[in-house]
Amino acid sequence: MLMGPKITAQVMERGLDWQLTLANGAVELEQVMILQTNDGASIYVRNCGSAPGAGDVRIVPDIEAPSGGPYAFLNSMDLVGIRKLDPRRRRSA
């Protein structure tokens, strides 16, 4: 679940998540998912990132939302972040 002052959405099932660990230990990833908002809009999200080794991965999300509605603000945002891995659950936190 994703919640904020202007959006409430669920991550749809069947997203894509690729992670490549290079011979030097560096990590590259690409993640693709669709968010379904509580009012039925679909929002495409693609994260790409890299890390020099195991641990947190720096990501740059690319978001495509409907341009004529309440989520249009997402199309013009410049975003960066960190994907943290929960080693006990072996998934992103």
C-alpha cells in the first residue's frame, strides 16, 4: 500500500524485478510495477538503480500517470531514492 496526502494506491501483482550482480560485486537493478489508485487510475512506475556492492541501492524512479487528472503532478517530479533490502525477508523494505 502506498499512501500520501494526494494518493492512495496498491501495487498490482505481476510486476517485474531484475537484479544483476556484476563480477566486481556491483549491483544493477530494474523494477517495473503498476499502481492502482483507490479511485481506479493506473500509474506506471519504473525504478532503475545501482550500487557499488551489496547493500542499499540508489534508485531513480520514472513515473507515468494520467495527464488529465489528480495524479498529473507525478509526471513532472524529479525523484531519487534508496531501495533497502530486508535480509530476513529477502525483499525490499
